[in-house]
Amino acid sequence: MGFRKGQKIEIYKKSTDDGWESFMDAFIGTHGIITDPDTAINDSDALIEVSLVGKGTFRIPQDCLRCLDQ
């Protein structure tokens, strides 16, 4: 399943992707909204832009995200 713009997510675990930076460990458990899912690329390994509540907007690997809305 791909992510879509406006979808509510949670960073629920540390990513195994090379795009994961050590400062992102503090984001685990944070909720946010997908702002740019890169649907044109549609690469499950691609980083996607997420606006995190109280933290700002970041490019996050997809393997650490889970949908909060169905």
C-alpha cells in the first residue's frame, strides 16, 4: 500500500533504510501528516515528506511509518 498526501501517520519504529539519521530516533512515537508521498516515483524505498506534530517537516523512510487513518 502506498502513502497519499494528507494521510495521518505515526513513526512507530527505527528504519533500516540508509536515509535514517541518528537524530530521527527522537521521532519514534511521533504523529504527522504526509505532505509529499512522491507518488510519481512510487518506490517503496523512497523517502517521503512528512510534517511531524511539533517537530517540523522531514523526509522519512517509509518502512518506519504506519497509517493512523484507514
